[in-house]
Amino acid sequence: MGVILHVCTTCRAGQPLVDGEPCAGARMGAAIGALAVPEGVTIKPVECLSACKFGPTIALSGPDRWSYLYGPVTEDDAALILDYAAAFAATPDGIVPWRERPSLFRKNVIARLPAPETTT
Amino acid sequence: MGVILHVCTTCRAGQPLVDGEPCAGARMGAAIGALAVPEGVTIKPVECLSACKFGPTIALSGPDRWSYLYGPVTEDDAALILDYAAAFAATPDGIVPWRERPSLFRKNVIARLPAPETTT
């Protein structure tokens, strides 16, 4: 089963919007969109992950696994983000081993959330 | 369908651990556990939501809805947290209307995540 890379494409990263210029999140989304998508990963733009203080922000989620939110990340990290999404997809539980996490994803984790479960 | 209130019970909130004294997350978990659980809400302790900088932390999640992470919250907020979990459970999509959100949950949102979806 695949995973989702959520990309917050509306993040201003604390900067004012300039007419005709894409915001930081839009630039990141465009950079990610220009690269090849790893197998098992689906990219989904999202308008606001409510982590504006830490943006630009991405999130990784999928069935039967932890979800993770990361930020700040930028368009310069696009290739690293996609590689990491592939590593996330390859885990059984969403937990990429610490030694395999690039520094960006060790330092810039905003939060994580346990696997979704249905309760009655 | 019910929702889950995840309570990070290992959060030190930046304080050193003191032998024989519960950490901030454990105190919050105990305070929440001492109150009546609203219908449709299941409380789940979790060891670390990786949001230690903003802790103590809780998260709300459930099927077909946005998930939200909040912090810092403390044992003094236990009743408010349970009321808010009930409001979250009563929504169709996890988005509690802004006017119904107590100040704590307006100001102390760490991040949110779209509804889990399975991709192929």
C-alpha cells in the first residue's frame, strides 16, 4: 500500500505575499512536482497544515503507520524530501530507522501521530 | 464512529525528571484519566508525539477527518481537553468551528493532518 506526501502549498513562511510571486510553499510544491515521484508515493497538495510557525511544511502518512510532520523544508530540499518519502514508504510502520534519517528529518520534525485506528 | 484522544504521557516539557515524581505528561494523563470520558471518545496514552518542544502534547484523530496536535497543554486543562475532544467527535470532518474553539485550542495548535486515505 502506498503513502501520501502532503505538501502545504499555501505556506508564506512568515513572509508577506508579493503580487505575482509564488509563496514559499508553492515554490516547494513546484520543485517537488518537477521531480520523478518514487514508487508507492502519492503527492497531495494541501492548503495549510496549521503549522505556519514552522513552515514550509510537509507531512507523510499512510495506512497502518505513524504519520510525521516536518518543517521548515524548502524547494532546495525537494529531492531529499522525495527520497525520504520513499524510505518512509518502505517501512512497515512509518518509522524510518534513525541512522537512515538525513539531518533535515532528525532536526525538523514538528510532530508525529500514531497509526489511524477506528474505534467504536 | 469514535475518535481517539492521544495523550503523550512521557513528556517532560523541558524539565529534568525527578525520581519518584511523575513528568508533566504523566500528570496530564492522570488528570484526564480521573474525569469521565465523553461518549464517542477513546483515550490512548502514547509515548512521545515527537513534539517535545511544544509539550505536553495531545492529539485528536479519527476516521474520515482531519487530525490535530495541540501543545502545550497541562493537567489544569484536563476538563477543557475532554470537552474539546467531544466537540471534535461531533464534527463530520474534524474541523471544530472557529467560534466554538476555546482560546487554548486556537493558540496552541501545533499542526494538523488531512484525513488518512489509502493509496494504491
